[in-house]
Amino acid sequence: MSKILADAVVGSDHRASTQSEPVVRAAHLLFRIENVPFSRWHTRARIIMGSATFFDAFDALSLAFALPVLVGLWHLSPMQIGVLIAAGYLGQFAGALTFGWIAERFGRVPSATTTVGIMSVMGIACAFAGNLQLLFLARFMQGIGVGGEVPVAATYISELSQAHGRGRFFLLYELIFPLGLLGAAQIGAFVVPRFGWECMFLVGALPGLLVMLCIARLPESPRWLISKGRYDEAESVIEKIEASTTRRKLDVERNWVEVERRLSKIRDASQSRRKASWRELFSDVYRGRTLIVWLLWASSYFVANGINNWLPSLYHTVYHLPLQESLHMASLSNVLSACAVLLCAFLVDRVGRRRWAMATFAISGLLLLIVGTMSHGSPWSVMLLGSSAYAVMGTTTVMLYLYTPEIYPTRMRAIGTGLATSWLRVASAAAPAMVGVVLSGHGISAVFLMFAASTIVGLLASRAMIETTNRSLEEISP
């Protein structure tokens, strides 16, 4: 089969003999990536990188389930709670920016390995922080690893994916993130009341050290290797992918028109090997994409992480529920979110990225508007409506990890994704602090109405999204 593919590429390039041999080889290798269906090789890479994402999510939420204890132990005010939550997101902002650039320069696998190491070591430091100031510092440093890992991992998995079925393949990987949040919620509800808040951080940090070693053994992204002109290394990785299955997507001899169509687009994308640049994100081609995706990240995570980080403390401080009941009620949000993301994984390639995002912003906004008008009632109404709004919005927060790498070319995919995810960190840092201010000054109803208003920004931005469903990465981004 590989000889047939090689002959196909050479034949298609016979009429363009002026093109250099590296361009032909790059087109050949990219076509081979697209031609191999998802196999056990992809599954192994998805599981290993997904394990890092699981503990990334666990570490991101661990503080929320330690806070109800720390509030009484350290006598924290609502403002101090918001600042402590914001510490992790400020670190994530720095990590997303820094490791996006590092991933473009040194590769996806070394970058992911480093971020998981930082995340795990500083998680252990959180467990031994004895006061607000030390925990703030440890959470900030841990956030650098958390913020760097997610966009780099998303870029890596996206670059292993093919056009058809990419949404389901990627979101089944990203399902591990809400499962990590769910794990943090369930484990937090069990561990914190019995063994103390310190154990919450250790449970997330110690397994991460093993995951770091597994990631270090993963092969580098073949698309990144091709973009750097390292064709022999890329071909070695692609040969292992091909060896993992005997199936192929195209019968080259019978589907010549399809081969020509794909090769022409891959060839156009491979002709340029410009270096990654922040400025290109604001070029004529990518400026609109960049600004729209920033708004999507900021608005969706302002709502999702604002709700998710505060719910345990709201149940305990506003509705005066016992600690264990507060933690169990808060965990329902993550159960619903995991189910919603699973549904999204199987439907997003049919519905499309744009229509899915528009629907979730509209539905979540309506639910938050309702809960804002009746939040002075039973905490059960807040749990059902607030958790449902979070679950619906959670599908878009996960889907953005699929969509953002799709709209940028390989040469700046990690930079573009890292910079976009930095806006989720800004929004996630701002939301808890703003909840503390609004809750103190205007009450619980105003908090949910604030979140409802934020969904309007996301709804307007989602209308301007480009559709990327079932299109190859080289076709979407020149």
C-alpha cells in the first residue's frame, strides 16, 4: 500500500516537476496520515495523554473541595476565597502562553512531559502549605503546569486525527477532562471529611509522576516533525501507525479523484514552512478566527468554572448545608457534565461545531436566568438547574479544545491554542473573584444573573464560527 501511495504522489506531482522533492515527500507523508483509520496505536496515545488530562482536571478542581474546610480552618472571607481560587488560574494563564511557544519550538511530547512534572510536584507542595500565602504560591506554580498541559495535549491529539470522525475521536479523548472533574468531586466528597484537605492534593499529584514517565515515551507528533522538515523521523512514526492496522480509508487505484483532491490541498499546505509567529494570529486570514475563539473561551469558562468552583462553598455557606452533603450535591454537576460530553462526542460531527456552540449558549443562558429568579428557594432547585446549566456549557468548553487546534496550521497550532486557552484562565480567575464581590454586595440571585448575561457574549461569538466538521486540518488552515 505504501508503494501505491508513493506512486500516487509522484504521479500527481509529475505535472508540477518544478516543485522540490521535500514538498512532494511532505505531501506524501501527510496523505498517509489521513489514509490510516483510527487504530490501537491512536487509542494508546489517547489513553496516555488522556491520563495527564485526567489529573490536570483533578488538580484544577481539587481546591474547590478543600475550600469548605479551609474556610473554617483559616477563617477565610469571600474575597480571600475568590483570590485563592484565582491563584491557580493566574498560573494557568502563564503556563498556556509559555508552553504554547515551547511546544512549537521543541515539540509536543517534551512540552507535555514537563508540564505534567510541574503540575505533580507543585500538587505535593499544596498539600504541605500551612497558610493562605503558601497555598496561594503553590497553586500559582501548579497552575503553570496545568495551563501548559491542556493546550499542548489537545494540539498533539488533534494532529494525530483525520478529517472524518475527528470530532468523535477527539471528544472521546477530551471526555477524560470532565471525568477528571467528576473524579475530583467524588473523591473529594469522600476523602476531605475523613482524611483532611491535604490528602485531596496528594491523590491528584502522586499518580501524575508516573503519567509523566509514560508521556515521555510517546512518539512525537508526525505533523510537527513534517513541519520542521524532519521527514525520516515522521516516516518512522507513520510506519508504526500503518503497522497497527491493515485497513485503509481509500482504495488509491479506484478513488483517484479523491486522492488528487486531498493531495492538492496537502501540497498547498506543505509548500510553506514559515516559522511560528504570534503576529500571524492577527493576519488577514486568522484575525477574525482568533478574536472569535478568544470570546468563546472567555465567555464559556467564565460561566462554567465560576459555577463549578463556587458551588461547594455556596451550598455550605449560603444554604447552610452540612459539609459532606454540600460536597455530594456539588459533585452532581460533574456527573451531568460527563454524560453531556459523551453525548456531544457522538453528535458533534453530525450537528457541526457552530450549531452545537450556539445551542449550548442559548440553553445554558436560559437555565441560569431561571435559577437566578428562584435562587432564594430550595438549594435543590439550584442544584438541578445550576448543575444542568454547567453540564450544557461544559460540552462547549470541551468542544473548544477540538475546534481551536482545527482553525490554525501546524506551524502555529500550539501557539494559537495556548493563547486562546489563556483567555479561559483569565475568565476563570476573574469569575471566582467577581462571585465573591457580587455575592457580598448583591446576594446569590445576582450571581446567577451575572452568569446568564455572560452567555449572550458567547452566543453572538458562536454565530461567527467557521465550520470545520469533516475537513482535513490542511484544508481548513492554509
